[in-house]
Amino acid sequence: MQLFYNLSDSAMEDTLYEVESMRRFAGISIDTVPDETTILNFRHLLERHNLGKKLFSKINKHLAKQGLSFKEGTIVDATIISAPTSTKKQILPARSRDAPNQKGE
């Protein structure tokens, strides 16, 4: 999951605390979330043996049989906040390129 979502070790720890579906996928509970040092050590183990790339490849082969693929992604916070209406979309009167501007130039 860390490789797929391009997360740092500390971000992976935070994500495991925050996202229940990721904990379920990893087979852990909120009480057993690894700290960032444990995640770092596990990631180094995977890197030493090129297992991250091998897992990514295996998953993509499995998905390809179903017409799907998986690429590195990013988790985006989709929190909706209220914001004032944009003033950029106001319709302004059309001006000719040759017409003088308001300063008479």
C-alpha cells in the first residue's frame, strides 16, 4: 500500500490509523498498527529483495486478466469546505484590441 500510494513511513503509519479499509487489507487492527520504524524496516527488507516491484508486477498481472491495471497513485483529501463565490467568472464588457484603454492610451 505504501508503494501504491507513494507514502512516507510516517504517512503510512498515519494512514493505517485513519483508514479502516487499509487496516483490513493489511490484516491488522487499530491496536496493532506498526510504528514508522517498523514500517521502515519492513520496506527496507522488501527493497533488499526487490519484492515491492515483484508484488506490484504480480498484482498488475492479476488485474490485467480482468482488463484492469494499477499505477502509483496519491490519496487526496476530498473534504468539502464552504467558500465564497468566485468573482473571476463575472462577464466583462468586450473590448477591441484597437480600442483605447480607460487611461486613453
